[in-house]
Amino acid sequence: MFTGIIENTGVVTDIISSGNNISFWIESTISDELTIDQSVSHNGVCLTVEEIHHGQHKVTAIQETLQKTNLNHWKKNLVVNLERCLQMNGRLDGHLVQGHVDTIASCIEIVEKGGSWEYLFQFDAKFASLVIEKGSITINGISLTIFDLTKNSFRVAIIPYTFEHTNMQYLSIGDEVNIEFDMIGKYINRLMELK
């Protein structure tokens, strides 16, 4: 379980394909602090640390993960948002995030607002019931608030701190991001579907 408050960023240093799986080596200032078998959010995707070596750690994505996320498009030198799992005695500064990406969305507009930024994202309209105005959403692991919602698009606002300390600063129009919808909303939606 995570909060969507990014702890650090890392850089993809190597990519290894094996069958249907892809492994990634990530270099970061927290890599040496991680432990084998620890869950870490990488751009919103919960992945298990398999190896640690000289300031880098290795994780592997299986086919199910690759089908629902943008990990298939990761390249060397890509900057990745990192968050270690939530400690139950800590504050929940973002919202409850599982690290289980639901789908991807495309960035279709970026507007600089004199020190802050607004990003417009487009997503598959079949997920429309999972988003609400002023609700929470996770984009590449970042807990953000939705506004200007339509059936298949929404905006988020990025403050300078978030811009400087996450990979939002590298995002371009046309880029795909990992999206996790609010967990509580998903449970409510499922209950309504079963009635």
C-alpha cells in the first residue's frame, strides 16, 4: 500500500527481456536502502525488489503488468517516480494507493500557469464511472486531484515542488502515463454493478 507521495526518482539503467517478462535495473539514491522482496512503487506500479547492487535495484514486470501499464515503452535513462510502501504508523498525506495500475492515459495538453502547470489527460471512456470532480487519482504514482472532468478526460494541477521532484517535468504531449483510480471508488462501482 502506498500514498502517492513520491519519495525519490530513479533512472532506468538496463532493460532485460526474458520470455514474456521484462526486468529493469533502476539507479537511485534509495536503492541501497531497499531490501530484497520489498514492494516499491515505480511510476505507480508496485514491483518487488529482486536484487540490489551498487546503488541500483532490479525489478521484473510480468505479462499482466506489461499489458496494463506503460512499462513496455520504458527506455534506458527514463526517470521513474519511486515510493516505498506506507508504514502504518505514518501520516497518509496523499490517498490510499495500491500500486495496481488500472490503465494508461495520454497527455494531450500542458499549460504553464506562471509557476504551476496544468496537464490534460485523455483516457478510455469505459472508466468514466471511476472518476469524480475533485476526486483523487494516481498518475505515474503521484496522488493528484481531478478537475475539469469530462467523460474521457480530466485535468490535474502541479505545484512547483511536485514538478521539480517527480518526472512530471519530463512529460510531453502524447506521452502515456500509468493511471490508478481511487480504490474506494472502485469498490463502490463494483457493488453497484452487482446490484
